[in-house]
Amino acid sequence: MAMNTVEVAYATPEKQLILTVQVPAGTTVEQCIEQSGIRQHFNDIDLSQQKVGIWNKATKLHAEPRDGDRIEIYRALIADPKAVRKRRAEKAKQEGRADKVTGGRPDAKRNQRSKE
């Protein structure tokens, strides 16, 4: 039977772990995660809640990784990225680092004219 070598990766702010496991061809992502034993190192992994991916591309637990693939278990986002960007833009406007209407740099138009 053909065997595949895959890596299973998970990280927290304090710790990162990548485990290599050999599995029969046709093994699912979920089975690879279980066989890797990574849950013994991180008790916060909950595959019913967390997303997984192969090489930074989201995938399903029933997908079949290929030989050499890296399976990644993703942690839940702490903050909504859109909300964070919006707060940062508002702060820049308040501090005068961004144009109040366009959100762009306040001196961008001035610099554009001086180049002409």
C-alpha cells in the first residue's frame, strides 16, 4: 500500500508544533490530525469549531492530503480584521495622519501636484 508523509501544524502565541506522520494514501485530513497525536500537546484543539487547511488554503476534514502536504489547524480569530482596520483608519483621521474625507494621506494631493 502506498504511504504518504504529511505534516500537521498548530501554533499558539506561546508554542508552535509541526509533527510529521506517515499515513496510507487515502487518509483524510481529520485522520491525519488524529494519528499525529497533536491533540496531546494542545488540549484547546476542537475540530468541530476550528478551520483546517493544506498549505494555507482552507479545506474540509474529509479531504485527502497528498504526499508532502502540510495540514494546518487554525485558531479562532480574536478580533474581526475589518473592525480592526476601521478602528486604525479612524485613529489616523483623528491624529491628522489621514484625510478626513478620503482616508488617504493628507499631503498626497500636494505631493502629486509638485511632481507635475
